[in-house]
Amino acid sequence: MELSALRIFQAVAEEGSVTQAAARLNRVQSNVSARLAQLEEALGVPLFHRSGRRLLITAEGERLLAYAGRLLTLADEAQAAVRGDQRPAGQLRIGAMETAAAARLPLVLAAFHRRHPEVDLLLETAPTDQLVQAVLNHKLDVALVAAPVLRPELAQLAVFEEELVLLTDAAQGPVRSPRDVARRALLVFRSGCAYRRRLENWFAEADVATTRVSEFGTFEAILGCVAAGMGVALMPKEVLKQRQLGSSIQCHTLPPQTALVQTMLVWRGDVLHHPARHAFAACFDAGISPAA
């Protein structure tokens, strides 16, 4: 298999469309379609299901995509190492938890862009578990996730500590234990969120059953529903400092074992040569933060 064919396959898989992949790669659509068909013929398996104009990747395609990411990353790393190029440039794919992206990243990204304008920054938000898997699968170069990260393949850098607080509406009385909010719904991010696990564990350790769980895709939606009295949520205190919540939401402190959590910057330890990633990590080492 040629690396150029793998790049085309990877682009089509990520875009879900030959047209969009062709635009991304600056190729004509017919060339992308032909190269994709040649690759499928050489492998003897379909890599995509055709559904109108959309392409849905097959199980065989998913397996190839994981290998393609690794092969292309190694090829780029080898090329840069041979050239001796240590200048941050090209694309840097960053993943972050929704709250970290909102509260922690803006100043870091702005400072990084000023220092390294030739790096093309792409940001994706997701829960911790999905971000970790995306880094492992070479879909992200680096990610901000909640500790602990128990994957030996990943290098880690502790970048800051969050204090999580329990959020309720203004009418809620004092909260000393989960029993004080036992009848309230849990307003959480989707499965795979480390903060969600901490909230659920807080209830479980007190032997308090949760009544309902409502999932949301953004922290803004969670804040709105908390203010409306729909339930309780767990969120970093830093997020709330940057928003004018007035008297609509109360913050309740929690025991340190629940409240305090390290945010880690993680990347694949076997990808050694990546100047843009090294420069991004150096921003945190230099102490750039929203409090700076």
C-alpha cells in the first residue's frame, strides 16, 4: 500500500465524503474516487458502505484506519527527523474536555498561536474516555483529560488541578451529603466523562441511589438546567468564575477526595518527533493559564 493511498483513505474516512476529502487534499474528486477504489480492490474488501453521497466506514475500514494513522504518523515523523526540522509547523490536533476547552484553553491557544503562527490548530471536545482513545488511535496528537490515566502507551504531564463543586438551583438548602439531594436528577455529560463518574461515585459511596440521569453535550446546557431546578451537576469551579450566574445557581463544596482532580496533558509516548506538540506542552510548562 502506498502512503498516498492511505492519506486519501484517511481523509475520506474522517470527512465521510469523497467531495469533502478531495477539497481537503486539494485533489480532483475523480482522482480520490479512483484511488479509493484501487485500494479496496488491492485489499479485496470494501472499506465503505455507500449511502447516497455519504460513505459509512465498514468494520474492515475501521481496522485499516487505526493502522493508517500509525503508519502516516511514523512516516511524517521519519521525514521530519531526517530533515532535522525542529520548527513547529503543520497541523496539531488537540482534544479537550468541554469544560477545559472553555475555562483553560483560550489563553493557552492564543499564546501558542502568537509564538507559532505556522501551526494549524484543530480543537475537538469530548469526554475523557473518548479523548484518550482518540490519542491512542492517532486521531488526536494531544489531549487534556482528567486523571487518573492508566494507559502505559501515553506520556502524561500534569497541567493544573481543578476543584469540582456541586451545583444546585438557588432554592436548594445546605448540602452535606448525597442524601440532601437524593431526589434530584443528575445532570451530566455523556458516558465516558470522568467528572460524571466522580458524581456517581459520590452517591454510590454514601449508598444513595440516583433517581434519574439526564445527559447533555455542553456545559452551558447543564448550567441552564441546574438554574431551572431540573437537577444537580458537578463542574469545575473555574468554569463558574468566568460566568455571571447571579443568584440562579448555588455552589456546594465537596470532600477533597471527590472535589480535587488533576487535569493531564497526554500524548502517545512512541511518537517521539513532533515539534508542534512539544511546543504546545512547553506552554503549560511555562505556566500559561487563565489565571496568568
